[in-house]
Amino acid sequence: MTAKIDYERCTGCKKCHEVCPLDIIVWDEEKGRPVVAYPDECQLCFICQEECPAYAIKVEVPIIFW
């Protein structure tokens, strides 16, 4: 369970980092982009995906949840 970031679409707005309630997405100052630091802790809230203005995040739901 995790969010996947499309770095070609990502504008570096930091919105995903700001809205993630569990701090799964952290900001990498060196690279100037968000990073999914704790993918196994993602609770599938989809907030990052919904709030991304560039549509650069896709939350992947494991098939076991279907």
C-alpha cells in the first residue's frame, strides 16, 4: 500500500507533504521533491492523490483489498 509519485509531473509544490496525516510523504530538501519515506505505513486515505494539483500521485491499492 503506497503512494507512487510521478516525478515528471511533480511541480514540487509540497502539497502532498503538507496534507499527509501520517507523514508518509516527506520532503527531500537536497533533491527538492517529495519522497514516500514509509510506504508500508500508508493507510490509503487518498488525500495526497486528491490534493495534488499536478495529478502526480497515484495511491496503489493492493489486490488483496479488492
